[in-house]
Amino acid sequence: MAPKRRSVDSSGTKLGTRTPESKIDKFLKSPSLNEKGLVKGKMSTNYKKTVKIPQAEELSEDGLADQEGEEESLLARTETEHDPSALEKILSAVENNGMLVQGMSSQLGSMQSDISLIREDLTKIRDRVLNMEKTVDSLQSDIDMIKSKTRSFSSENHLLQNKLEDLENRSRRYNIRLVGFPEGVEGRQLVEQLKDVVLEKLGSEHFSPMFQIERAHRIPGGKSTPGRPPRTILMKLLLSMDRDMILRRARECAPIEHQSTRLLFFPDFARQTQEKRRNFNEIKKRLAQKDIKYSLLYPAKLRVIHNGTTEFFENSQQALDWMEQMGI
């Protein structure tokens, strides 16, 4: 039995055999292309419906020309839609768009994860800020309490300092500072010599029968050298009334001299009180130059008598303002 021969067409393809479908053939067979009205290179009825072919007797010469132009444009568009190279470009663009969409989807997923992380961080930061605000509020209340306590402690400290200063001044109310007494005699002999000088210079009749100097010593600081003033003597009396009388008589009998030196008697106060009283020195000099009566009261208050009126000043600035106002 002779083998069957398979016929071959003019293009060289064996008849009766199947050739693999290309992408173009698949595209032509796709439902989307059939919806447009193109099947196997022919116009579908949809396209025929869209183009109305008029009857020959209804067309004029111009109408025939327009109809021929429309048919040519339709045929050109149909040929373009069936052009294999154009379809390949369309398929390539579709594939590229698909890859682009996939890339954008992956990027969006990454962005969503980053946004989630940022939200978590913002939540943590918000919680920390809230905790810090609570801490700051607590610290502010503590600071306010500390400030109030500090003001209270400051006022109490000032009050205690004044009390301590007053107690120290009272413990020194039997003391007198003597400036200008020559050096060379110390110890018990100094006490006896001071007693004799006080009674002689100030008048023994002004003191009590029990007048007595308990002890006396020079302020430490090294022995005075020739040409320098002698060291100050600090002496304590037995009775405060004798101490007050010495200060009174020293003002009345001034100036008082002993061995060609001038003796000055001062009350003994605490250091803070001495500084307060020392601030009035310049004012007292100006008042003395104007022959205005004044006195320094305990602990540090200046009393001035001027034109029949008495003025009291707690500090030197008040006295200076008053002097400027009065033209002194």
C-alpha cells in the first residue's frame, strides 16, 4: 500500500498539519478583539451598522466622493488594526504596564510597612511626651513648694540672725573698747593701771563704790611697732551702770589725753552691728561740721536734732536723702 502524500500549499506549508499559533493569532481570537467587531480580518456587523451605505440614487457626485473617502479611511484603519507590528507593540506595552503595576504594588506595600513603622514610632513618642509632661508638672509643683519653703526659711534665718546678733550684743554689754592707750603694760598690772586712769580722767565721784574692772586684754594682732598706733584694749567691767557711765563721761570730757596720746572709749558690739554703725561715720562728720546735734542709738539707729525737730534713720541712705532734701 503506497504511502499517503500530503499536499503542500503555495507558501510551502504542508496541508493537513497544524502550525503553532502565534501571539497575533491568539490576540485576534481574543474576546476583546471580537467585541470591537474584527474577526479574521473582516469587519463585523457592528462596524457595518455604524457605517450607513446610502443608495446609489440618493447620492450626488459630492456624496459619492465623501462615501469613497469614508470607505478608504475605514479600510486603512482596519488594515492598521491587523498590522502585526502594531499588535506586537500593543502587547509589549501591555506587558510593560503589567510589570510597572507589579513594581508599583511592591513599592506601595513597602510604603505601607514604612508608614506602619512611623505610626508606631509616633505613638511611642506621644507616650513619652505625655510622660514628660506629667513629670514636668510634678517637678513644677515640687519647685513651687521648694520656693515657698525657701522664702519661709529665709525669713526665719533673718529672724534668727537678728536674735543671734542681739544675744551677742547683750553678752558684750559689760565691755568697752579703749583706743590709744600706750603699750608696755600687760596682765594684772594693765587692769590696775586702767582703773586708775579711768577714775582719774573721768572723775571717781561719778562711779559706784563697787567700781571694778574684771579683766582687760589687747586685741590679738601682734605687738605694735614704733610709729604705729597701739592695739585696742578690750576691758570688761563688773557693773553695766559703770560701763554706761564711762561712755557718757567720755563724751562729756572729750578730748581725753594720757601720756601725750588721745584716749577714745567705744562700746563693744557684734561685728554685724559694728558694720551697721560704721556706715554712719561720714554722715556724722558732715553733721559735726554743720554743728547739728546727733547720737547713734542701739543697735544702729541715727538720731538727728535739727531746727527743733528730731529725725531717726535706720540706715545711711535714708540719712543722705534727708540731708540732700534739707540742703545740708
